[in-house]
Amino acid sequence: MPAVQETVEQVRRIDVDQYKYGFETKIESEKAPKGLSEDTIRFISAKKNEPEWMLAWRLEAYKRWLTMREPTWARVNYPKIDYQDYYYYSAPKRTSLKSLDEVDPEILRTYEKLGIPLREQEILAGVERGDGTRSRVAVDAVFDSVSVATTFKEELKKAGVIFMPISEAVREHPELVKKYLGSVVPTSDNFFATLNSAVFSDGSFVYVPEGVRCPMELSTYFRINEKNTGQFERTLIIADKGAYVSYLEGCTAPMRDENQLHAAVVELVALDDAEIKYSTVQNWYPGDAQGKGGIFNFVTKRGDCRGARSKISWTQVETGSAITWKYPSCILRGDNSRGEFYSIAISNGHQQVDSGTKMLHLGKNTVSRIISKGIAAGQSNNTYRGLVSAHRKAKGARNFTNCDSLLIGNKCGAHTVPYIEAKNSSATFEHEATTSKISEDMLFYCRQRGMSAEEATALVVNGFVKDVLQQLPMEFAVEAQKLISISLEGSVG
Amino acid sequence: MSFLEVKNLHVEVEDKKILNGLTLSVEKGQVAAIMGPNGSGKSTLAYVLAGKDNYKVTEGEVLLNGKNILDMAPDERAAKGVFLAFQYPVEVPGVATMTFLRTALNAQRKTRGEAEFSTPEFMKLVRDTAAHLGISQEMLRRAVNVGFSGGEKKRNEILQMAVLQPTLAVLDETDSGLDIDALKIVAEGVNRLRSPERSMVVITHYQRLLNFIVPDVVHVMAKGKVVKSGGKDLALELEAKGYAQFADEAA
């Protein structure tokens, strides 16, 4: 059988069901009544003991949402979502805990299975690195609609860093939340962000005070467990003047026939000379071989380089979800601020990815850099959609964009849709794009040297994504590399 | 029994017959040159030996050390000692030459049930070999064949051969695109690898290469089969008379 034909056959047999994280945690949960109404929102707000202003904020967003329409411009197809058919709040029965000892052991086991041993995290204080230094990661674990545990809280507190579930921050640091929540992604921003503003459940809140370099990596691990449940996390990270923080999020879900809904909002604020590095390893359940089930992932992520010389960097490794609609962006407001977007988006089976970034240059001499690597296999569609714009006053704005797509097999598609707008003549924008196929010649060359088809593909793909993998914190680069080979298993003959 | 025995090999590519009952024996430790005009099937023979897809064997067999290798995948053949120095070495962007070599060597060793090389052992092996071929450390860090000159690509092929230590090395037009200085370096690299344990099939269009890699035997191919065999003088005779004399014999 000719190789190309063989590849096609293999791709047809692709078993997306090899999703490793597809188990379900049997646990009692408390849910809001199904569907969405003012009552649902009041229920959520009451569950979280929110102050009146927070409830009012939510209700206003809800009113706004009722007048909005779901966007249709992305290159994704999915059945109409019945928003009344979801649960908007689900929490494990025993919550509001003082220490890890009070967390349901079933939940701790879940995170352990996922490779995130919360308990050991605290006891061992991190893993040893090659050079003998200890690197540590503080974890906030979000299970369905609530945060179940946050590690290293005390130690971070000593450094002045606030890292807690946003539901707690609303009560404990209302002045900060009021000041920054919705200041980057307004409640009226877009259909999914507005929905999130009305019903957001939990997520992380980070505040790094002036001049502080956060002493460890911060990480949030999201898990959707409950059936028919939407997860609407809200994350808000503020780096005050001269502060630095590196933050990582990971996400998984059980395998289900129905589509679960995930509509998150992430807001980042960097003041003068501050730097935020935000990394995502997204591995939501992608659906089965027939394209049944999987997470609908509609996410609004935006960073505001509000201060001069501030820097925000997004790095993402996207391998999961049935539908991905996601454009982590930077508003380059401060003069000499810098925005970066490094992305690896992998689609296999019937996955549809429409992802990219927006770099909005408002300040003088602002710089942005976009490196996007899309890999499409199976019958998937993978679109890069990006906007780079320079405002009239953004003198000397500079952007460099590089979008590469790699196709594996011949039933998949890669699409690149760049929008470039320069409203002043001193802006310099560069755009490079390539689309290539893993050629039979390349595979044969590797195999002639002794590598199996799978080893050869992994080597070629890792070479393709190398520039982006290097941007990930070291602790996660290896994990991401493994994830990439798992996602592509069975995609070549 | 010869180390490599090709018996009555018939091969089609996209329904076009390229090899027409080719028969060839190469002894252990022998360097056999294969010459012939363009389109005589020399490169096809190289690819079929290495197991490239889309080359359909309709008749005949290829025995390596008495075992038929035609049903084996390319990587299985590689682990059994088959190496092909490509006429057009392929670029692998983003993969450092060092990483590529190491992945290849360890993959072969794994298939053969041998232990993987340790990093220091491997680094030393590659460095020593690379130095002989005038390959710098910087070149080993660069992505495989990306931005390499023609000469660098061919030297890289010989480096891989030296590291992988095959028992059957097939060199497909290794001289093409090389100036005389580059040709000498490559030829020296090949000569250093001559061994009673290693057979070589040196495919070339021109006699020039054989001044530097002196073959034990010369086979002439035309229209998909071997039409004449002889000693190294046969190459000189071809250089003088050209390939035209074989046009009728093969018909």
C-alpha cells in the first residue's frame, strides 16, 4: 500500500479515545438548579457569600448578555448550544476548608491521578532540578465551580503575594477586586465573556505588590467533573510596579458523550516595569473518534500592559477541546511595553481550533512578537486568527509575526487569517507564514536511520515546535513535549 | 553465499517498470561500484534496498546475510545494518544534528536489544568522527541539513554512516554536486570505513569518484539490470567509451 494511502488509513483509525484523563470522580456535589436565570445568579452569589456590589455586577452582566448574540465568525461548526441545559454551579459537598486535611480524599486522589499531588507539593516543597536547586510551584486546584485547595499560601503571604481563589478575594480584598475586575475585559466585551461575568464560579486571584518578584511559579489546575456542567472560571492577575510573576494553568475533564461548556475569562494587569508570564497547557477532553462529546472551549484572555516598560507574555500548548475559540491578547498601552504570544495548537480527530492573538499597540515604541505553530492531523481544522494594530499615537510600534502550520495526513486543514492595521506611518510590522506537510521523504530519511514511524514523527514535530516549547517554564516543558506525542499518537502510518 | 544477494529483482514505480530482473551479489567486506547511464535504475536499486514506499517489487528477492529483507520496514532494515547515504539528504528543521544522530543510534540499538549509549560516550564518539570529516561542533548543533552547503550535506551523510556503523552501506551518487576538495574529504571518510565486516555499494554516474574510492568490482547497469561486471578497469573503459555500447545489449 502506498505510504500516503497508509497514512490516510491510519488517520481514519485514529483513536482519540486514548485520552488519559477521562476518568470521573464519584463524589457528591451540590448544584444550582439547571438553567440560567436571575435566580441562578443569586444562588451562585449567595453560595459564595458575596457582597451586594458583586451580585449587582453579575446581574448587570446578565441583563447585557440577554441582548447579545453568539458570535459566528470563527471557523468552527457545532450544534446550537442550549444555555438552559447546563448547570451553572456545582461544588463538592464538603467545602470551605482550612487545610488540605479537610479536602475530600476522593478529590485529592483525582489530582494525584492527574499528576498533581497537592499534599506532596506542600510536604516535599517541590521537585529537585538538574542543577540541584529546588523549584517550587504553588497550586490552586479548582474542581467544577469551586477552588478546593491552594498550596503554599503562607509562604507566599510572607513575600506579600496574594494567591487565592477569586471568591475569597472578593470578600478579603474587595478594594483590589473592585479596582481591577472587568478593567481589561469589560462585562460587555463579548457574548462568552459577558456570560462569564454573570455566572463565574471560581478561579484564581493573584496580586504581586510593587517591586516583588514572586518567589515561586503559581499554577491553577482546572477540572470539570460534573455532567452537563459549565465551568466559568475567572482569573485576575495584577503585577504592581516592577513586580514579576509566572503563572501556569492546566485543565482536564472526564470523557462524556455530551459537550461540556467552558467559558473562562482571564485578565492580566501589568503596571510600570512589571512582567507577567502566563502559560497554559490546555488538555480538555477533545471528544471521541467520531467527534462525539468533548469540551466547548470559549475563552477570553487579555493582558493590559498598563504601565510603561511593562511586559506580558502568553505561552500556550493547546491539545484538547472539541471546539477552541481563544485569542489571548495584549493591550500595549504603556510606552515601550512589550507583548508576546507563543502558541502550539494541535488538533487531531474531529477537533476544531480557531485561535490566535490580538496585539493592540497604543503606546509609543511598543513591541510585540507572535510565534504560532499549528499542527493539524486526522480530520481536524486548525485556524490561526490574529490581529495586529497600531493606533495613531503608537509611534515606532513594531511587530514580528511568524505563523507556521504543519499538516499530518490529507483530511485536515490549516488556515491562517492575519489582520494587520497600521494607523501611523512609523509602525513596522513583519509577517511570515508557512504551511508544510510532514513529507514522506522526511519520514523515510528518519526511518532509514533506524527510527520507528512514531519516533520519526515525534522528532519532526518536536523540531517544528521547538521555538515555542523553549518559552515554557522548565517544569512544564517536558510535560508538554510528552503531551504533544500523545496527542499525535496513531496519526501516521 | 554472498552477504548481499539480489535475485531477479523486478520493480515498478507508479506502474512504470524500472528494474527488470536485476541480479547482483556483493561479498562481505567488498566495495562494489555500480555505474550506468541516467535512468538505468541505479537510484531505484538504492531505495528498494533501503525499503522506500511506492517501490513495488513484483518479482525476485533481496537476501541480506541469507535473510529476505523485502518485507521489513525501513527501520528494521536499518537495525540489521542497512545504511543509505542519500543523493539528496533531507532537511529536518528544528532538530539538531546531534539529537538526530543520537535518536537514530539509540533507536537502532533498542531494536537490536542493546543498551543505549550514555551521553558522554556518545558525545565522544561523534566528536572524534566529526573531526575527521571537518565537521565543527557548531554544525552539529545546527538543524539537520538546514542551510548546509552541498558538501556539508554529503559529509553529514558520511558522519551518520560512521556513527551508525552499518554492515551494508549504499552510497547513492555521493559525488554529485561536490567540487574536487569536498570529494576528497568525503572519499577519505568512506575509505576510513572500509572493513572486512562492511560491504559497500557505491553508485555513481562518473568514474571520477572511483579514483578516490577504489572498488573491488564494478557492475554496469542499463535498462534495469546488470549488463556487465568486471574489475576496477571496467570503470576506465566506460569513461573512454561511454555508455552507448550497452544500449543494445539490454534491449
